[in-house]
Amino acid sequence: MSAATTHRAPSELSKNELTSQPKSALAWLTVPALFFFVVFAVIPLIGVLILSFARWDGIGAIGAAGMENWTSVLADPDLYNSLGLTFLIMIVSWLVQTPISLLLGVFTAGTQRYRAALAVLYFLPLLLSSAAVAIAYKALLDPNFGLAMGLGLPFLAQDWLGVPQLALGLIIFVIAWQFVPFHTLIYQGGVRQIPKSLYEAAQIDGAGTIKQFFHITLPQLKYTIITSSTLMVVGSLTYFDLIFVLTGGGPGNSTRILALDMYLRGFRANLMGPASVIAVVLVVIGLALALFLQRLGGKDKQGSQLEGM
Amino acid sequence: MKQFQSSRRSFLALAAMTPFAVMATTACGTSGPGGAAGGGASMWFLSGEPNQTTIQKAVDAFVSSNPDNKISVTYFQNDAFKTKIKTAIGAGQAPTIVYGWGGGTLKTYAEAEQVEDLTSWFDANPELKNKFFPSSFGAATVNGKIYALPNQYIAPIVLFYNKELFEKAGAQPPKTWDDVMSLVKTFNDMGVAPFSLGGQSRWTSMMWLQYLLDRIGGPEVFKAIFEGKPNAWMDPAVIETGAKVQELVSADGFIKGFSSITADSKADQALLFTGKAAMMLHGSWTYGAMKKDGQNFVQDGKLGFVGFPTLPGGKGDPKNGVGNPAQYMSISAKATDEEKETAKKFFKDGIMTDTVIDAYINSGSVPIVNGIEDKLASSEDKDFLNFVYDLGKNAPHFQQSWDQALSPTAAEALLNNIDQLFLKSITPQQFAENMNATLGK
């Protein structure tokens, strides 16, 4: 896969500073990356694919199962419940996180001192591990001993993690709380790369702040948005630790997303075959989504946003 | 645009790798201190007092009197441990001493030849075998061979209640299901939750089903399920059990938010001793924990305990008990001979010494050792200890916890369906049908 990059190395490259480098040397540079990709991605992928046709409890001997795992998992309503939940969390998370991180990114890109101070606060959740975040929220939201009782605010004493709809909403909130800072950082970097001259020109033409945002900032951030969205969407396939600690997939199966379903089948129910089927499904969905999002970036990938600058 | 070209590739790589990252994160928990360095044996045990101190002292005492044998102990939370040990055994990274609850999980290990057959070792050490309650060997035996050393204490499930709240309400502990339902109303009217429950752990909710099914249909119903007889889960007693559970849930019998409380956090016990809940169905081991954490709640005699109530027309003997007949320790087949010898020596001379037995009794547990009646009678917790001894040892039938008795696959399906049953997202009929599909798995 990485090897392909060199073949398609855009002609632009040879025109520029790399003209002096022979092409074969360039190919060798991909070897370390290729090595890690094969060891950590391709080989496990093949292993999981083989396991998806095997009968294995994770402890004893591995036996052949034929299509049994695939037919049983694909006929299992739990799979579609998990798939639906995964996509629901993915879409709602994107809808919630993108506008917030975009606006915060634009805001923190300013150089004023108070913005820098606030930015430090916004980025705090980035320092915490998912498990720590989940444990903290679980303690705070405990309806009997949590924040609500501590502060004497009975309306906060909902059964946040015990009612299916509330638990799902809460998980989307906690995910946003944890990941918005990261995407804010991406947008902040993106905004800071927009040339000042564009804004100066717009100001001369009489465009106000809002017009500048929609006509300069947003279009200039096109690729940043795609980057951030790809990370968000593909990342949401792998939310695991947070949900595992907060709800363990419950109550009922109301937060049992695909990655968690895979874990519970594999490591709790000792059904490694069906768990591998789900892993393969995850790979396919992840690849399809990543490809789709990159296509959104437009066919003309050589097109620059800084044409004529 | 150059940067974009390369970043696109790395995103594809990222996309391809992320699912494995999950597999890796989920699996990487296994790389614990498998074989302890330096030739010593390793052991994993449950964290939490009072047992953590008891075990650590036992190990320390053993090591100091046997300087040639080293044992290192690592502690884990209960729910996390159950998954971790399974994964570690599958990965060949198991500690020398495998702690567990016997039954279906031990059967999986034994059939995969991951744990040592201890039958001949017990035959060579009859005084050790005769030391323990004979009934404790049932869950340690697979296909007629003993694969684990029974140890620690007998742990029946007990209905605890807060005497202070009962006095305030002028109520008596329940003897029948009608009593239960009327107490639910009494305590709800008082603004106190009738029952505490750590429902997110799911095996906590399972304890309710175990007692209800026994009282309604007798022990034969689960026996048929355990033996995998066709349609065993479709017994009318199972459906009635489910209906009774949902009746209690609908009447607000359990504390608000029970399905988000975990047993590992001990919040369920705290609800009882802080007076936020009037009753709690839980393992006898919580007595010691509440004695330690409950600020004299137990010492002042405010903790009451009774057997599970009877049900109208029920077939089960009201003296029947459910719970864990003992805890178990096996020896990993993957350990070195030296480690195995250390473990066997520890089993023989270190794990159930008089000091350890006294420590269990002092923390409110009944060790599975013959001839301890006098010690129990002279303990400050003698009322509770005698109650547990009676419930555990003299019960006409003592049912091992279902999630331990069944195979891991069936147990996970059971816990998942119990969660949904308590949430009322499935009917008792659906519960029975879902479980029936797991027979023989």
C-alpha cells in the first residue's frame, strides 16, 4: 500500500526540491513504514480473518468452523443493534463535536492573551486517559452518592447511566468532552495557516466578521474539516474504554457498540470466532468510511487552495 | 498539496489499523506478571479488604518460614479479574496459582489441559483432603478428577437488612413474598429504597433469580439446565421467576439507579449501612466488608440477616441456599516444575493455616474447614457465623452460583439477559427463550 505512494509520487515532487534524488532511493525510504504496517496491520488482519472461520474459546485448541461464525453472527439481531448504535454515536458525535471544535478552534487561534489562557483550560481533558475520565464521570453521576447529592441539586440526580436513552446521550456528551479539545487543536492549527492577506483583502472589500468566517475561514479549512471528520468518524468505531468503564454496554444492550460487542463476545463469552467476524466487519466499515471521506475532498487533489497567492 | 497526499495514505493506514488497535487494547491487559521472575510462583488474587490483608499475611508467613519458595501476589478487582485470568490462560501467560470459583470455568480450563490434575496429590495428602467440607469439592471436580484446592470460606447469599430502619417502620423482616411486596410499599412511603442492588455487575441481579427459581421450582429446575436437558429453561418456574423479578422492579423495589451501580464500588453496601436502602440480597462476604467500612454499623448490631423468603405454592425447601460453596485455587499447567512445587507446598502449609482460619472467622466468614464449630461459637460475630454455617453446610441443597456453574459462553448470555430482564426490555417468556437457545453451549 505504501509502495503505491512512490509510483504515484506526483510529478510535482520531481519538479521541486527532490529532483536530485533518484526514484529508487525514495522507494527505500518507505521500507520502515511498510515493515510496521505489515507487522502491525496486515498480519493481524490475516490472523483475524482466519479466526473468523475457526471455532476457538480463547483457551483450548483451535478448530475449523467453516461459515458457522459468519452465518450465526450475521443472523444475530445483537449485531444490528450494535451496528445501529455505532453509527448513531458516530453521526451524533460528529454533529455535536464539529461545530463546537470549529468555533473553539477559530476562537483559540486568536493571539490575545485571554484566549491563550482559555485555550489552556479547553485542552485540559486531552491530558486525561479515557479510563480516568470514565471513572470520574461515573463517580460524579452516581445518583445516590454523586455530585447531585454533594451539591444538593436534586435535578442532577438522574439515573444517568441506568436509563438506556440517558446513558446513550451521556456517553455522547462524555466523548465530546474528551475529544473536542483534540479537534479544537486541529482547527486552531488550520486557522493559523490561513494567510492574513485574505482577511485584509476581505476587509478592504467591506466583509464583516461573519462573512469572513463563511467565505474565507470555512473554505480554507476544507481539508482540515476532512481530516478532523475522518479522525472523528473512524475513531468512533473504536470507542471502547470509555463506554466499557461507564456502562459496560448496558443497561440492557443500549450502549453495546460494535467494538464493545466484539470484546464481550471474545473475552467474556469465550467466542473468539464470532468476535473475529465482528473485527472483520469493523475493518471493512472503517476502510469504507475513510475512503468515502477522502473522496469528499474532491477528485482534483492537486488543486491548491492558495492558487494565485 | 504534498502534505495532503501523504496524510491521505496515513489515514488509510489508520483506518485499517484502528480495529486492531481495539483488539490490541483489549488484549494487552493480559501481559501481566505471568511467570514471576526469579523462579518464584505467582498468584493473582482479588483486591479489597478484609481478604487482601489476610492473603498477603498468609503469603508473607509462608515465604518467611520457607525462604527457598517465593510467591508474588498481584491484586485485581473482582469483575476485571474474571476476564483477565481467562485471557491470560488462553495466552499462556497465567500465574502459577489460578484463583477462581470452580464449576464451568474450571471445566473449560481442565478440558484444555491448562490446569494441573490434583487428584493423585490429594490422595497422597489425605489429611489435607479431610480438612475441608466434603461438599466443597463438588465444584472443584471435573469428570471425576479434582483440579482445584477448595479454600477460603463458604459464601451463601444472605438477605441483609437495616435493623434501625425496620424499627422506625415498625416492620419485621420478610418471611414470604407477600411480606416483601408490602415492605416495598412501606419503605417507599418512608422515602427509603426497599432493596439495594449493584445491578451493573449483573451477577448481583442473578442472585435474585437463583433464590426465586429455587423457592418456586426447587433445585431440580436448575439441575436440568446445568445438565443441558432439552428445553430446560422453558420450565414454567423460570417464567414465573422472571415475572416476580419484574413485579419487584415495577413496584420500585430496587434503589433508584440500581442498573448503574457496580458491586466493585461497594456503593450497594454503602446504601444499606447509610440507611438509604432497607434491605440487600448479597453474598455473606459483604458482612466483613461492611464491618470494616460501615462505621460500627455491624458492631452496634444494626445489621440484620435472614434467609430468603418463601413463595406461595413454591416447591423449594426454605432452608436451601445459593452462593459459592468455596473459592478455588488451581495450578497452571504451564508453570515450571519448581513453581508447581512451590504452589503445592503453599496449598499444603500456607493457605489455610490456623492463623488464616482465625482471620477469616474474625472478619465474619465461615472457613470451609471441619471442626470449627467451637471457634465460631466463641466469636464476637457468632450469630452471623452460625447463621452462615447453617445456611451453607446444613442446607438440604446448596446451589453454586449460576455464572460459575455454567460454561463461560452460557454465563455471559445469562448475565446479559438478566440485565435486560431487570430493565424490562425483554419479557420473562423472551428471557426463557433466549436462555433456552444457549443450552449445550
